Amino acid sequence: MRRPGALPATVAWFIIASPRRGPMRHTLRMDKLLAPALDPATVPEQRGSTYPEPFRSRMGDRAKRKLGDALGLTRFGVNLVTLPPGGQSALRHWHTLEDEFVWILEGEVVLVTDAGEQVLRAGMCAGYPAGRRDAHHVVNRSASPARYLEVGNRIEGDNAHYPDDDLMWCEDENGVYAAHKDGRRYPST
């Protein structure tokens, strides 16, 4: 129950000093943000993966909130990802033209690269320069969900390579499709 005269939880107040009028109290409504700001919780979660099976199920129940898309960003993407125990960010891969950046917000993940494995905890980050043939991904081997931001630029003509898996992406007049490395299409779902 709110005390008489108290502001509702969705309203904050602050005091600014005016050179002419002295201190003035202003209220700021916290329940609805206006562009270009947004509350990530208002962006729908997308679960699963665009990989074909047998790869899709390896991602676990990964959930992404596409913050960059929600804000209208076109040159780079920003996703808020929740990775459950046992899930992985992606198949181990590297990009020809795309830089990628990951910042761990909560929990811990294992970063797997060509050099081996290392644990990343909240507050740590990793970056993957375009064209560096160091395949990478993160895996949640802990008992708790992990959350992280992933950021990557969007460059036409980028291609991802998957050294551990029989997967490549191809494009024809009907769009992009998943194929085996020998060119055979995976069944679409």
C-alpha cells in the first residue's frame, strides 16, 4: 500500500537547479519509454535456432531478444541472449566479414575456440575479428542460466564457416538455405 502523497512505483522524481528560479521538482514517468529508448523486457523472445537438424537441438532452449532490430538499427545487430544450462550460443564458427562481440551480463559460460576452452563470468567479454579463422562459440555448462549481449556488424556477402560440422549456407533465387558441405540441401522445416 502506498503512503499518502507518495509517488507510484512507476514514477521517479528528481530536482534540478534553475539559475533563475532555484530548485524545481520534476517527475519522470518510468512505465513507458519513448524511442530511442526501450526496455529490453518489451522485446519478444525468439527461441530456438535457424539451423537445420541435427544442429538446432544442440542450441537448447536459447532465447534471444533482438534489441538492435527493435531499435531500427541496420548496420549492426545487438541481441540479449539467455542461454540455459546445457545450451550453446551457436555451432562453432568464424565469419569472413563480420566482427562479433560478446559481453557476459549474468552467470558463466565456457568460450570454446581453436586454442581451447576458458570460462567467462559476468563482466567479462570476448571479441572475434572478421576473417580470423578462429572458430568460436560459448556453451553453458553451469547449473544456472547465463545472459549476455552479442553484437555483430551486418555486411552483405559475409559467410560463416563451421569447421566441426557438415553445414554451409547457400543462396539461390529463392533465398538462403542450409546445405551439407557437398552442396546437398538439408530438409527445410
